[in-house]
Amino acid sequence: MQRWEYLLKRLFLAIVVLFSISLITFFIARVLPSDPAAAWVGPRPTQEQIAKATQTLGLDQPLYVQYWRYLTSLLRGDLGVSIKSRQPILTELKTYLPATLELVIASMIIGELIGLPLGVLSGAWKGGALDNFSRILAVACVSVPTFFLGLLLQLVFFARLKLLPISGRISNEIAINYPITPITGFYTIDTLIAGNWPAFQDVLLHLILPAITLAAFGLGLSIRMTRASIIETLNEKYILAARVAGLPRRTILFVLALKNAIMPTLNVIGLSFVYSLTGSILVEVIFSWPGLGQYLTNAVLSLDFPVIVSVTLVVTVFYVAVNLALDLIQAAIDPRVTLS
Amino acid sequence: MQGAPGIEVSPFVEPAPAATYSEWRLIWRSFRQDKLALIGLAIILVFILGAAFAPLLTPYPEQGRGDPNILEKFKPPSAAHPLGTDYLGRDVLARVLYGGRSSLSMGFLVVVIAVLIGVPLGAIAGYLGGWVDEIIMRATDVFMAFPSLLLALAIASALGAGFTNTMIAIAVTWWPWYTRLVRSQTLSLRERFFVEAARSIGLPGHKIVLTHVLPNVMTPVWVQATLDLGSAILISAALNFVGLGVQPPAADWGNMVSQGRLYFIDRPWFAGAAGAAIFLTVLAFNFIGDALRDAADPYLRRT
Amino acid sequence: MTELLTVENLHVVFQTYAGTVYAVNGMTFSVQPGEIFGLVGESGCGKSVACLAILRILPGHGRITAGRVLFDGHDLTQAKESEMQAIRGRQIAMIFQDPSTSLNPVFTVGSQIKRIIRHHTQASRQATEQRALELLDEVALPDPPRIMQAYPHELSGGMQQRVMIAMALASGARLLIADEPTTALDVTIQNQILELLVELRRHVGLSILLITHNLGVVAETCDRVGVAYAGQIVEIGPTSEVLHAMKHPYTQGLLAALPSAQQKGRDLLSIPGSVPNGLSVIPGCPFHPRCPHVMEVCRQTPPRLTAVNLGEAQHQVACYLYSPETAQ
């Protein structure tokens, strides 16, 4: 009834947003750059080559025709071809995506498993030792540039302590001696399924530093926002009413307050996820992690617009889907939710 | 302001909202007591002054601007070069000072432009409502659907490298938040008593927005802008790190880290100094922003 | 006679950025078993703060600096938190002004009321369910099973306040502190809630400390009333006495400010000046800056509560107009 309405409305809104996104990416790819045809040809293009490229790419057509072709090919799953490698982008994306997803998921697990409880406890015992520690940790985590943190961790754990590797997803030795049979593309899962213990260990070690680096910002954000949310909830009249009714502190905090404070927490998870998605770009560069981020930064350096725009589009669509899911979860939990 | 002119206020009616001036005094007073905020303020001042007076503060201004000094390359920190020299022999302190000019100004300008675009749009959307509101809100929806860094990256690479292009690219991804903020503030204010009162005595729409609505919505905007300064500097540093933005040999904290990256393990001081500069600046803005937010919240302000 | 609750010379201060706020400055009153006592005064006179102090749930920056609160012979100001925990809900319950914010929005009404019952009685699940339905019935809510399944925002203001009252009864409290329970409700609903409270007093023997700024409410429901100004009681006594033979200039001003049929066509009267903000202690009588009968002594020394007439120890007023020292 009411919930179904909300679901449909949100879906509709999401679709509208997706169309608009495609408009904007089209705008960025075709309208903004000074000469897309020249970019397509490569360095030192001749007039002939530019003319030919203009025809091939359909750049001589009016804009709305170009957009239509762009949209229809998108819907077919054709993301175009990379200028640099001349390969279909979709194929390349498929090879790079799992690496990034593995990194992002690992970092979110670390960030939320530590950050959410820390934020709740911190806010509940505001002013205490744990609170002071968490606040300092949190502000440091959101202030340090991700790429710099990565370098620092490399310095400490690789150069000085010689504990953890800093490059790639797997060491060459292991890759040769204990090869991975890719099923999901998530090396941790694949090695676990195959029972390939040496490779599993190696892959896990390679995942640690990049995941922590990526987790830091989200961790700080989680602590800060959960803490603020709990403090605000604890100030509500209904919490006072519960105290006045004589309910024990533990119940008030972990049952009555928490369920209310969870709402903004879902927002936090959404924000952390955005951050992880985008931050992975920087982390992958630092740790030579073969994922979307590396793919993207290389494309930026070589002005490979089709790739830049496609990656942006795919990641954004993914992000929109995740946000939609979070909204729906929130609607399921909160009995007051209406479309605003 | 005690309600509309001409109506006696009986003791049982709630007082009208406090004047903005005395609100600010209270905010300042609570802010002053937050030690971290004061430290943050001090750090920012140091960096701003350092960046502003860079040519005067270092004996190596040309190196700061980019001229190499190959003979002295890779020197660790010493008396002559307090932060050492980088891979082209340039004094790192000078580079950090000059890099500050670029990083700080880009972050600041990004926020300024975002506010200039976002605030008026939000006020208009909130006050007028109707289809104007719808259009503006859909526009914010779309821009906010993108992860900011990604969108900025895409736009910046399409526009081309360079300070201005990157700055515009980031600002374009930033304005929707201000529009949303101002719009929701405007919506709640529109229903408040004193706006009704002003309308009832015949003040024209734009005057109401300017003199009554805007001053009251600006407080959270200023708080948000201060909080955003840190993030803006982080994002500009990230874009510079990736290769957009300011191009070498010009200095920017982001591209300094990028260039020093390969040498970091053995010779950490030049990437390290730039990275630390970014960290301290953002940390300082976060201290200030947190204190401002606590001070502006009437509940937290009481203790 | 033994009073149920006695508040003696209570002082409460708050530390704020703007300075120290003296919210309650020597409030003294008592509530007899089985009576409805009204504490009346304008916003900012300290009546709500006093109630929070009684239950020791002042916000962090508030402190009781002097005075005693006697309940059943124990001084609550000296009680440990564990002792207070046993008193809250079980002995003394409280309901607030706006019922929509007093109920937890993400839990059903049923789960909230059952939680309280279970905490105080440790009854079985069935017994708890039964008791909850009984309570909802006792506060005259229609269709209790449906109410149990509902979320707070699905109920009207009047229904929400009845639920709050049911929750207060759930723990078996002997004293109910009702902080402006009807102010946020429509006028017709106000009467219903007040009637309910009076009915509960009669039916269950509940004693009620009723906070309000509305003299009309006091007239209709309260057995005794205390008039509060700037954190002190300026006049106290049986309702009929105080309202018909009111002595304190402030009480007189309050009554005069109410619109009435006789005043048709004339300007509304209001007391000149405004309520003190509590940041400073006013020397002498706190009302003297606004009092039409102010005398020199009023500016110097605070007056104490003294009986109005020698024969009636019940009706007391703190005003030099009536004290034996100053002949009128």
C-alpha cells in the first residue's frame, strides 16, 4: 500500500536520474572537450585523420542525434571503445571491476565494523576517555589525504617493518606456483573456495594496507556521524520520558536510542561507500592495484575520454543503485517515512 | 524585533527569533573557549601568511616557482634547507610555501563559487516553490547522484588541465549541497511568524528574501562553508595528485606528493612535507568547523 | 498529616555560556496524598525545572544547590542514582507537555507500554499483554488492541497523551507529575484529559502535581494551588481561597490578564515589564520591578511566606502588603 507507492516513486525517480546522468556524461564526453575527434586520433593528428574520425564517431551529426546514438548504445551495453587500447570498454571494465569491488568492500567492512560501535559508545559516554580518543582518531582520519596515508603506511609497514607488501594483489611467486582459478574475480573468495591456502594468505596480506588506507576516511566519518546521531537522539524528549519511567540505562541506549540513531547511520554508510568508490582511485594508484581507479587515472593521463566517461557512468549507476537500496532499507525500518 | 509593529506582546506569547548580531556574539564566545578551534585558527593563519608572503619568507623564491637546482638534489633537511631538497634540488620549504598559494586558493575559490551559485538558487527554490523549485531540485538530484570526485575528475579532464579548469570542475560538483541547505532553511522560515508579518504589511517578495530570509539562512551556510574548506582542499589536492590541476614545474601540494611518490620510501621529506601540509591544513579547518557547529547549535552551546 | 511530597527551599542553577541561570530560588510546597496540587506560573518561572529536580533528571549543566525534597520521608536530593531508579516510574511518574515527542517514534505503542510493565512487574508475556490492554482501557482509549499495534504518529494528540498517562499508571506510581499536559492539545481535548486526571484521582487514589500556566485549568481541577514567580512560590493555598481572595499582586495580575466577558470592547490588560531571565538574582522581592504596590522594603529584603489571616494557616502569601511587620 503505502510502502509500494514509495518504492515505485523512488524507482521512477532513480530512472529519471539515470537518464539525466547519461545526458551529463554525454555532455562531458562530446561537448566539453575542445576537439574530441583529434583526441580520438591520438598525438599529432593530421587534418585527414581528424576528418575521418569525425565521420566515424558521428561527430558531424546534430547533437540530439549523437545523444540518441549514445543512449541506445548504452542501453545495449556498448560503452564504446578506448582510445588508447582500441578495446571495447565494457570488456576492460569487466576485468578491472572485481579488483576494485574487493578493495571497496574490504575497506567498508573495516570502517563500519570499527566505526559504528565506536561512534555509539563514544556518544553514549560523552566526554569520557573513549570519547576523547575516538574524536581525535576520527578527526585525524578525515583530515589526512588518502594518498598520503597510503604512502605513510607503505613507509612504515613495508620499508621499515618489512611486514606487508605494497604492490598489486598477489606476489609473482604465488601467482606462478599457486595459480588462482578466477570464479568471482574476488581473489580472497576464489582462493578460499579452491582451498588454495598459500595464495589466500598472500592475497589477504596484499589486501590489508590498501584496505586500511581506503577505510580511514570512512572510519572517521562513521565515528563522527554516529556519535552525533546518538548524542542528538539521547537529547530527545522520549528518551527523557523513558528515563523518567525508570527504564535501565542499558535498555535506553541499546534498544530505544539505537533504533532511532540508526537512520542517519544508513546515510553514513552511503557516504562512506561514495568515498570508498572515489578514494579507491587514489589508493589503486599508490598500491598499483589493478582496478578501475588505475584504469581511470591512466585514461586521464592519456585523455582517453570514452574511458573516463564510461567509468564515471558505470560507477555512478552503481552508486545510484546502492543509494536506492539504502533508502528502501530505511523506509522498511522507519515507520514514519514518506516521499519528501 | 518583537513581532510585527503595533501589536503589544502579552507575556504568554513566545518571543520572536533573536537578532542575528547577538547570536553571533554568543557563537563567538563559545568558539573562543574551544582550545582546538583556536589551535586550528592559528595553524590556518600561519599557512595563509606563509603562502601570501612566500617570496619574502624564503631565500629561494625561484626554486619555489619551479626552477631546478640539480646539483643540490635529494639533500635531507639541513640548516640551509630546513625541509631538504627535492628530486630536482629545489628547496622543499620554498616549494611548500608556493604550493600553499595554489592549494589554499583553489580550495577557497571552490567554496566561494559553490556558495555564490548554490545559495541564491536555494533561496529562490525555497521561496518561490512550484515548478521553479522542481527544476532546481531535479538539477541538484542529478549532480548529487554522481560521486563528487569522479564527476570533478571527468569534467576537469574534459576541460583540460590547469588551475582554473580544475577549480571550475570541483565547484560545479559542490553547489547542490548549498542549494539543498538553503532551500530547506528557506522553507522552514517561510512559515515563521515574522515572514507572514512582513508579507502582511506589504513588503515585496524580493525584499522579504533579502532582508528577512537570507540573513537567517546564512548561519548554517557559513558553518557549512568552513567545514567544506577542508574537504575542498582535499579534493583539489587529490585532483592535482592525479595529474590535473596545476602542472609542474609550478608547485601545488597535491602534485608535489605525486612527484615525490616514487622516492618516498628512501627520501620521504619532499612528498612528506607537502602531505603533512595538506593534513595540517585540513585538520585545522576541521577543528574550526567542529567548534563552529557546536557553537551554532543552541542545545550544545549551553554547556 | 503526612504529606506525600514536600519540596523545601529548593534552589536549582544552570551553568550556561551566558552565565549562571538561577532557575529555582527557594521553592517550597507540598502535595498531600490523594490531592491534585496545581503549580501555576508563566514560562520561565522554574516550575518545570523544579519537577526535573524532584526526579533528579536535570540536564548535565543543572544542579540542585540547596533545599530538600522529601518523599515518603526520604530526601531525594541525597538519594543515590540506584535509589532514584527505583523511585522513577514505580513511585513517581511524570508526563510532559507535548505527547508527540514523548513517545518513541519507531516502536509501537504496545511495545513501549509493555516494556514498562515488564520492567516494573516482571510479569509473564500474557499477563503483560493483558495489563497493557487494561491500562489503555482505563484511560478511556477506544479499541485498545488497535492502539497497541499503532505507531505514535498514527494517533491524535489527545490519544497520545492518554497513552502517556497509561504508561505512567503502568508502573503503579502514587504520584503523577504532569507538566502542562494539555497545553499542546486542542481545547476540547484539554477538558477530556483533565477530566481523566480527576477521575483517576478519584478511582485509583493517584496524587497529582499539575503544572500549568492556565488559571482556568487550576480552577477546574486543583484542590490546592501554588503560584510561582521567578523560581519562588509567592502565594499558596486551597484553590477557592487563592482564586477568590487572591492576595499577591502577581496573582491578581494573572487573573486580570485573562480575557473575560466583562472586558468586551476594552483593551486586554497585561502586566507591564517581562519575566526575569534568571541570569541575575533580583534583590528583595522578585516581583518588585513590575509591582504596582511596590514599597521600599520590597526592594531590600525578600518577603517570606506567611499566613494571610491568623485563622487560616493554609493560605499563605509572600508579600509585604500582608505581613505583620508593615502595617498597610
